[in-house]
Amino acid sequence: MRRIRAYVDTSVFGGLHDEEFSEATQRFFDRVHRGEYVVLVSQLTADELTDAPPSVQAVLEDLPSACVKRVSVDEESLELAMGYIDAGAIGLANLADAIHVAAATVARADLIVSWNFRHLVNVDRIRVYNAVNLMRGYPQIEIHSPLELEHGHED
């Protein structure tokens, strides 16, 4: 079985320690541990985690190395992120979120997992991200919260 390549942003690692999001986040990471997902992590996510509490940093550190793949934030990703901003998907003040989407797209992630409903898990923004992707020859990208990934996988 092919594992799902899921780009995971910083909010998901923190979600494990958030009362509202902890249960769905734990179920997602349980599926990672079972080998259903490969977690793609960019240098941006790693950098953002350095400012997080040690318990949040430990979530990434505790994942089996076979379930984690580092992806780069290179010139191609930065150019695509600026394309999202130019198209109005997101403002320049939120460049980091555009970079998350671009890094996942360039790495050919199957989806992005996030709790960021304002800038990422947002149908209007997803439409613009995907329009830019298609215009530039990239595949469309799905963006979901961990809660949305549970349908059909309840224990």
C-alpha cells in the first residue's frame, strides 16, 4: 500500500497540546505511527518549531524516522509562494503560509494537514492556490484538518 505523503504544518504539532484539537491530532499521529502517512516537513516548519515549547518540538522528534521526510524550501518554492500572493490567495504579511503551500506543492505532497483555518484550510484560498498551481503546471493540492481525515477510519 502506498503511504499518503502529507505535508504537516506547525499548527498540527501544536494541536496535540491544544484541548480543542488534541484528540483528532492524536488520531492523525497514530495513523502516522501505523505507517499510513509519510509526514513531509520543510525547513520552515522546523524553524517555526524552534520557537515552540519543548513538548510541541517533541512531537516531531518522537515520530519514527521512516515516517518523516524533509522537503526543501528552494527558489522554486519561493517563486510559487509569490505567485499565490500575486494572485491574491494570501497577503504578503502571511508569506510563511504561502511558503508552506508552495513547499508542499513542489514536493508533490498528496495533501497538506493543518489547523490553520484562516490561511490554509479555507476553501476560497484553496481555490486560488490550485488555480495558480494549474496555471504554472503543478498539480492541485488538497488541504485538510486532521479532523477531516478521519472519515471512514474510526476505530
